[in-house]
Amino acid sequence: MRRRIFLMTGLVFSCIFIYAQQIKMSATAGLDQIYGSTVISENLLPFNEIDVEFGYVLYEAQISVESEDAVLELENVRDFAAVYVDTIVQGSITNDERKITLNTAQGKHLLRIYVENIGRITYGPEILDNSKGLFGRVTVDGEEVVGWKITPLKVRDLQIEDLKFHSKKSNALPGFHKGFFNVSDVKDTYLNMAGWGMGEVWINGQYIGSYWEKEKLQSIQVVADILRKDKNEIVIFELKNNSQNTVGFADEPVFN
Amino acid sequence: MPTHKEKLLKNLPGKKMKFTRRCLKFALTILLLLPLLKATSQTQEIDLSGKWGFQTDVMDFRRGSLSPRYNHKLQDSIILPGITDDFKIGYKNPYKYIDRLTRKYEYMAPAWYQRDIEIPKEWKGKRIFMYFERTHWLSSIFVDTKEVSKVDYISVPHNHDLTAFVTPGTKHRITVGIDNRYQYNTHKWNHAHTEFTQINWNGILGEIKLVAIDPVYVDDLQVYPNIADKSIKVKMQVRNYTKKNITGNASFTVNGKKYNMVKKIPVSVNDSLVTIEEVIQLGRDIKLWDEFNPNVYNITCQLKTSSEKGSYTHEKSATFGMREVKQGKNHVLINNRPVHLRGTVENAVFPKTGYAPVDDAEWERIMLILKKYGMNHLRFHSWCPPKAAFRMADKHGIYFEVEMPMWGKDAEVDEDRYNFFRREMRGILKEYGNHPSFVLYCNGNEITGNFDFIEELTSNARDLDNRHLFSGSTARTRVKSDQYYVSQQTNKGPVKVYEGLPHTKWDRSTESDVDVPVISHESGQRCIYPNFEEIKKYANSPVEARNFEVFRDMLKENGMLDQAPDFFKASGALTVLEYKAVIEALLRSSKSAGFQLLSLNDFPGQGYAPVGLLDPFWDSKGLVTPEKFRESCAPTVALLRYAKSSYFNDETFAGDAEVYNFGPKAIENAKIKWWVTNEAGKTLQNGNLRKRSIGRDDVFPVGNFSFNLKGVTSAQKLTVHLSVNEAIKNSWDIWVYPRNENLMKSTAEVLYTSMYDDKAKQQLAQGKTVVLCPQPENVKGRTSTFHNHFWNPIMFAWKPMTIGALIKNDHPVFDQFITSYHTDWQWWDILNNARVIEMQNAPKDLRPFIQIIDSYDNNEKLGIGFEAKVGQGKLLVLAVDTQKDMANRPATRQLLVSVDNYVKSGKFNPKVAVEEPFIQSFLMK
């Protein structure tokens, strides 16, 4: 992924230097600042039952891992989930790939599943079941996981200036990443998100768009209107945490 | 243009295949008058429409049997063009499908069509083709006992080359197999053959003919306009089957209104296939094509060639328009000007025939309807229409987006299917590419799977033909070769607009502003209660609305059949105002490339979605006039941004006026007027905005105005009007209410309560009045919503499964509350703070004054407000939240005033009695 970014940078060599710069993320903010009210439930509840139509929800439960290579299996994932054990990312799952092998020591751990609902199903056999988020059974090596804490994450209508950032990241959990960059020549450009997993981006407090590594389109258009001459702030909400720490601009849209 | 002779041959009396002697003689006479042409140097056609032998083959065994070997005559007969349904062939369907119209006679299998045809002996040396304008899906031809040709296009004609298999001067038994089974594993919903809209018919439509042409001929003629230097580049594929070197000339004639020119070039053909490219300057009299000036030209290439063995003539014609399409920043550019697409989604909805028409008349009707409703665009969802549609769109200036029969998982890896799509894409570009109306091409709808394949198709299509813009898939993963994007969302947020809001200070501009023009996908989709009167329209159709019969019977059983027309009208009126809001939001979005409403007409499958202002026959449902609709959907529209629809009378209305002008020209010195009328039509306020010139191809702010509402002392509905130079008008309703400080004051006679408690019961037992306004969270039943259901409640069984409200507006409870029989934006704060009571178990005669319309596959009685006798007492129930945020709910306050006046007046005298168990049934314990 890094390599691709450098390649892209090479391609846009002709553009003004500031657009080729790599912006380093210098501060982070934890997601606990945007927690909605938590619902406690023995069994999983889909988004629909906690009054969330679109967006992100965190599902947390205690699990007991009794084998090496324990397998976590979910019955329904609508539509994308990043799986963490304690604070360690295990990978991402979708409804087409609902199993993941946990890379964790035996014992008790906190399972955290961050879920995004991308949209409604509009055709196919699941059409009559428009539940969103996680529902059905979640098992670790066949044992059902129960006792869930379900917390909506208020990402979409976020006021960026309300977030409190810290210069050092305390753990690898999903969160907000902030960086600064300078612009001397303000013009329309594209933010190249290649290397990042899944999330959303704001520049100077204004929402500019979302990204997902599974999409072919890897860039988000940035209109000149929201850029400032000289110092600008970028905030990235990253769900999956690919350990990416920089982001850059491109003159043209970037496709995989 | 066909030659004189061709016309004569096409018009043979009785349309019989037999080449009558009389006509031949006549044709020969004509030929004698043209000494330069020999009898062998003309294209000749035999019209094959009429009676054919026929046999079903539901076991799919004719091919495997010994029958073809014996050249058996088929035993039944059928008339072509036509489909098996026309002759009641197939399984007589006893069922009543709920999710779609029911096909009366189902048939999906090979079927065999047969005719004995004498190939004229004059056709010796010619290439001989059998041509079917439209069929699906696989057509195959047996000449006598041998299967010689198979074609499986969906979107384009089937042209079978029979030259090697027929002998001029001989009578052949031609047996045609039409197989309408799915030839590849493709999505069953695509509109090229779904049972949901046009049925998956078996038959042959349009022109059916045998064609003989000279062995040196123009196989393909493509015209590429260059508007800058007023020229066209003609690209021809010339085939030469003579095995000799050929020389001669090609004479191009370009015809149009007040236009005619000829250019002749020398031609030499030294191979079996050569490509000839020629730039033709058309001069300054040639006119551009666009929606406002649909100037169509015809080009004919007459190819006259010879070798030492003989001379050959062939003519090929094409229709074209001088137009270029380019990808703009946010819009599609036609001749370098941005256009905004105002369109509807066409899903092959043709219940009258069961197939898409191939005649000009029916398509012309549709194009004229689009124009009448202010539209300039039609998206063919997962199918591509026949030639007649393009011809009529060329003629009337409609921009098409066409697609392959591709949907959903069709991009998952399957090489057979991939190859079919690769052929089909090329077929569409070749067959229809010349038409100026063919502006956009997309592979298909909401595709999933391997997007490298989608990119391959899109990229190849772009390389093949620069006369259109190309897109990988609607509403799914973007690909690099996309030149536009039809979607419900971009990576900058939602661009869909399914419903309105009680204010207009919003748009989808920011979200639409990405690297390619973005068109809002399948906008609208607001469900209307079915109009059971439509049942009778299917008497002569291959399909019937048996689902409507089921819905109607259920409504009858539930005691509300008499309300069916009211449910239809009330939910229909709501859809009309939602579509006004939806369309205006997308017109306010200056960075949107346009919208595709789903849809102007109903969609009779996928559960049956009566979301249209027109029924499935493209006939108006009578809900809105085209003139009224055009106020919000036309090339030039007056728009107004305002903060809310309901006001207190100590507030000020403020509006920001905008003009959407994608009309043919800028508006010089536009006079912009605003005025406000009351329900009696009296003008209360008015003013002029600064006179100005309004540009074109954008949305222009033209000023703002405000007016104080303090003169409005009683509750009123006002209409705010805006006009641009008289011709362009639009208006919006707002509601103004007094503050109404004193609400819900109990008296000795009237008790207001949110609980059905002992005190309330006692009050009723004393023969007094109780107004019960339970808090919504204490009411069982359903969520209350302003909007009617999305698409339809059968496909999307999402709660609360309701389709609007029917208001008993002549009931005295509304004496102080201005309302129509349907809900309008003033109902927003009422309906969003209410709960729907399930009243199916209430007495049959009890009809709520605020009645909620249930989904038509359930049809239960629902209500938010009703009145009843309880013993000697009088009860009025209003399941509306009367506590939350009341300072900002002027309409709810006014409704409470109206209720108060009513219950404290002599008019409050409920007729129908309910028992206590019913009241308890909808309240939480």
C-alpha cells in the first residue's frame, strides 16, 4: 500500500509540491467521545432495534478463548465489521466472509466489533430481511457469545472541533487521526486514501467524504472552497486501523 | 431511404410471403425504366409477416427427436409478428400472483415456427439473410432438415446469414426455433425478460423478413459528428464476397429539413472486409441536435461497384444528429453545453401487449408524455429498447440512458455470461450508436461481482464509440472508465432523494460534486394505494391485475371497500407533493447532473409498486395535471428556499428565490415577482425582485424577500407564488397559526387526560366528555410517519407499513384546522409526534377522522384520531404527543384548538359506541 502511494506521488510529479506532500497524522482522539447511549442485551440486537438507521455501532462482549486459532463466526454482518480483541485488530468481515481466526492468547478477553451499515438490500433472497448491523448468533469455537454492550457511534453529524486530541495514540483501537498541511495554491484536488481501511474524512471541520479499501475508487474529491491558504487541518475517522499514518493528494481520481 | 422498389415489395397485399407475380412484373417494369440498374443489383426483401406453422415444445425435445429429419410440417399455426400469449398458448394460469400482474398463459420453452418459402431464382449470387427485428432470447433456423444458424442477442435484431444454406429457385421449409428460456445464468429481474414488467414472451416482433443483397455491401455505417467544423466522419465496413478485387464509388446523400447534399467518393475493395472512413463537410446550413432543436438527418450510402464478373449496388441508411456528448465537471455536456437530466426510469412496463412496442406510434406517445411532464431524459433500467424508441427520442429531443440486461450478481465470474455481455455491448453500440438520443450507456443496474470485468466492458465500450458517455454500473462500485455515475450515494454522502421535508433549505449539491457528473438514482418511489378501477383495463392484455382483486377482496372483508377510491386519492395526493419536493431539491442542486424518478408510471412487479403519477399504461391517474407538474419540472423552474412550512402569526416568512434555467437561452431582463394569496385567492402581499438577466445552464440566486405574518389573525393556509416573466410560475403552500396559548383546558363537562384511568371512566359514566390524548409511547400500534411507504410494502416489508393518511376534512372536528382530505406539510409535526392505533377490532362503522392507510396486502383499519360513544359518555381519542416541544409545533396546537372547540360545542355527538375492552386494547398496561 505504501508503495502505491509513492507511485501515485510519482504520477503527479508535475503538480505543485504541496499537493504531493505526505501529510503526517500527528494526533489521535478516542471513539469514546462519540459514544451514544449504550444498550445492554443478552443477545445481539440489529441497528433497527436500537433506533439506528445508518452509520456505525460498537458491539462489545466478554469472550473466553480456549484454543489457539479460535474461530469467531457471525451469523449476519450488515455490512462491514472490524474485529478487535481487547485492543488488537483481528481483521475485517463482511456478510460474504463471516468467519475470522482470532490471533490471541487463551483466556478471557473483550471482543469489540465495530460495524458499519452501508445501505439497504434492494434485491435478492435477503430482501425481506432488512435488519442491519449484527444479528443472529456470534460464536467463538462454536460457543455462543452472549451479554452484549451495544453502543451507537455518532460519527456522521460530528462537530470536529468538539473532539479532544492527544499527541500520542494510546492503543490501536479505531479512532480519529488528525494532521496538518499547508497549501500555497488553493485549487480542487483529490485526497488519496489508498492504504487506509474504512472511514470518513473532514478538512477544516467540513465533512468531505468516506473511503473503503474494497472500493476501486480510492480518492475523495476536495473542492477548493474548503481549503485555506497556508495551514489546514485534516481529520480521518478510521475504523479498521491499517496502521496507516500518512495521507496525500493527487491531481486525478485514484482507482485501484 | 428505401428505394421505390423496396417500398413496393414491403407493401405486398396481405403481407404474404409469396412473391406475387403481379408485383414482380410491376417491379421489373420499374427496373426497365432505370437502365443503369440491373435486376441483380438491388436489395430485395420478402416480408415474412403473416401466418406461420407452429408447435410448442415444452419438453424441449424437438431438437433431440427424429422429427426434423423428416421435415415434418408443424401442426398448429400462429400469426407473426406476435407472441404466444396472443394465441392463448401455454399454461392457463389459475393463480393470483400477489407480487406482480398475473400472466394469463405462461410459456417458457422452445417454440417452433415454420414456413415454406420459395427463394426467388433472381437471388442467385446474392447474400441472403433472415431478419427478426426483436425476439428473445435464442433464435435458431432449420433449413429443411438441418439447423444452420443460431443468434442469441437480447437487445438488437437477429440477422441470420442463410446464403450458404438456401438455393435460389428452390422452395425450402424454414423452421425457426425461438427459445425464451434464460440462455445464461443472468439475474431474473432484468427488464429485458422479467415476468415483473414486460413478460418473458416467446415470439417474434417488428420486421420479419428475408433479405437478399448484392455480395458487395455496406455491413455497417457509423456516423461521427464533428460540430466544430460541421462535418461528419463516416465509418463503413464493406464486405466483399466476390473473391475479386472490386472498384466503384460510394455516393453519400444527406437529407434533412431544408437540407440536401451529395458526395461521391471512389471505392476499391481488395479484401473480403474493408473499412472505409470519409469525412464529409456538411456546410453552414447543417443544424445541431439537442432537446430543444431535435434536428435529425438521414444519410444514405449508395455503393456501386463492379469487377470483371459483374456490377453490384447496395444502399445503407442511418439516422444521425449533429451532436457531441462530453463529460463536464458536474454535468453531461451536449454540444459543449451542460444539460440537467430530468428523467424517469423506464422498466419495460408494457402490460397492454406484454412486450415493448416496436412501432413508432406508441413510443412517440411516450416521448410526448415525457415532454408534457417537463422531462428530457429516460433511463432504460437493465434493458435496451428497440429502434422505434430511439427514432422517436431523436425526433422529440429526449436523452436516453440504455443498459444491457445486467443486474446484481451478473458480474460474478462466469465466462459464458461474460462473453454474452461482451457481444451484447458491441451489438447495442453498433445497432443504435448513430442515434443522437443515445447519450448515455451503462452496463446494467446495481451490479456486484468482479469489477475488473465491469471496467473491461466500460473501457472497451469507450474505445469503440465516443458518441456516448459510459458508466460501469448504477449505484455500486465506481470504475476508472466511468464518465458519469448514477447513484444513491457518492463517497461524499447521499445523493438520493426519496422524500421531501417541510422546508426547502437543502439540496444535494455538495454530495454530487465528485470527479464525474452524478445523476440521482431512482428518486421518489412513494407508494400510492392501488386504484382498483384499473382492473378492467387488462381485459385484452396478456396479463391481469389479479393481485388487485386479492387486495380489493381483503379491503372488502375488512369493511372498508367504499374507502378504496379515497385511499387512492389521498395517498396519491401525498405522492404528488413528495415528488414536487423531491424534484425541486434536485433542481436546487446545481452540481447534480440530474435525476431519474422512479417513476412517472407505475411498476407492476417486485411486489407491485404503484408509485407513478401515471398507471402502467402511461395513462394519467388524475392526481396532478401535467401543467401543474411542469411548475416543478421543466427546463426553467422558479425555486424558493424557505425555512419551514408552518408559522406562528408573529413570525416572518423569508424566502430565497432561485431560477433553475437549463432552457434554450438566457433570460434577459427577467421580471421576477412574488405574491402571497389566501385560500380565497386574494393577494395579501406582493413585491418585485430586482430586475436582472438570468444566465443559462445553471441555478441562479435571484434575490430574497420576506413578509410579516402578523396580519394573519386566524389559522390560514397561504400560497407563496413566484414568477419569472409571467410564463414561469411556481408556488408553495405555508400555514400560519395564532400562538394558541391556552390548550386542553378541562372543564366540568370536558376532561382532558393522557390516561384512561378511573377519573376518565367516571367522567364517561356521567355522560360527559373525555378527550384522551395518550402519550405515543403508551399506545400500542404502529409508528406514525408523514411519508407514504417506500416503493411497496410487499417487497420492502419495513415498518410501519402505511401509505399516507385519509383526513375526514368535512368533519366538524376540523372546523378550526385547515386541511384537505390528504395530509400536507402542515401535518408534519402532528404525524411525527403521534402513534397509529390499530382499529381493526373496533366496530365496523367506526371511522377515524384521522385515518391511516394500511398497506394494501394487509388492509386493516388504522387511525390516530377518532370519536365514539362509551356508555352515555362521549370520547375523543387523539394519539398525538401533546407535551414534547410544543413551543415549536404550531399545527399541533391549532389542531388541539379545533378539537377543543368541537368537543365543547353542540356538534360533538359521536354516533358509534365502543366498549371498554377496545379502548384498553390499544393502551399499554
